[in-house]
Amino acid sequence: MLNFTVKQLTAELAARRVSSVEVAEFFLKRINALGKTLNAFVSVDADKTLAAAKAADGLIAAGKAGPLTGVPVAHKDIFCANGWLTTCGSKMLANFRAPYDAHVIEQFNTAGAVMV
């Protein structure tokens, strides 16, 4: 999965050769394994990610998948994402959880992406 392009991953998901939950679990494990070394994530909410992946699998099964349904996406914490930490790298915003989605996050959500 690590070397799939988005096009390849969406094809695998659409053909149901891999599930969104499997993809999410794979990347969550990678984040956990490399997290302290890379320090790339301010926060990770595995429960939210897995719930979104499960919902994506339901959309795929129902034939209602969008162009990115089930594809994991990590966003920089300068973009507000409803309920996610949005610190902008500032200690003043260390506990700020956005009450809305930025336009780019709305677009990812509409396309079916799974936020990590």
C-alpha cells in the first residue's frame, strides 16, 4: 500500500481488494511506528479515522463512492477541520479544536477522503 498512487489505491478500494479500514489501519501503524522519529503529526485520532474508514467502506459497498472515498489524507494543522486540533504551530492554540471545516477540508470530505 505504501507505494500505491492515489489512482492505484482508489482502484483497489473500488474493486474491494482492500478495504478502507485496512488502509487506515496500515497508515495508522506507520504513523505510530515513525511518529517519534518524524514528529510529523500534532495529533492523531485513530477512532475518528477508523470510523470514517468504516463509513467509506459502506459507501463503496453501496456504489456511492466519491473520487477519494477511503483514501487517507493528512492535513496540515493550519487548516481548520471540525473537531480536530488546529494549533497552527502555536502554543496559544495548543488545545483549539476547530468548530468548522476549512474549504479545502470540505472538498476532501465531499470527495470521500478519510482524515488521518
